[in-house]
Amino acid sequence: MTAIPSHVYVQDVLRKRLADEVIRVLREDKGHLYVCGDVRMARDVARTLKDLFATRLKMNEEQTDNYFFQLKSPSCLMKTERMPSWPPWLLLRIFS
């Protein structure tokens, strides 16, 4: 039996399991990514997304910041403190 970690962080799931899918859904499918949690967690997820854009899409810092800003403008990325505690991969599929 596999041990279940006591804490699972959204940014770790994004980085280790969902990087390619998140990028594809946001870029190609014009999907939405909802992030639920406190300000610190939202900052960590935003930093992870920017790192993924930079490495996977070969963007420099300015390009990454501009792309992230564009995603936030039409509400492709939404932050909220109240949302059902669904796993992030389920939210990704629901809103894509």
C-alpha cells in the first residue's frame, strides 16, 4: 500500500503531474484554471505557473509576465477563497 502524504500542495501537483495538461488547456483549449486558497498559496501557484511557462514554452521573464497578465485579464486564472475542495485536476477538467 502506498503511503498518502499528509500535505499535497497544488503547485507540486501542477509541477509533477499536470504541467503539460495545464499548459495545453490554457493555451490551446482556452480553458480556465481556478485556484482556491489563501494569498500565500495563490502566490506559490502563480510562481509555479510562471516557471512552467518559462521552461516549457521557452519564454524569458518579460514574456512570461506578459503571458500571465493576459491569462488573468479574461479570467482564465481565477483565485477564490471559497470553492469545493475538489482536487485541482478535476477542476481543470471541469472548466476546460
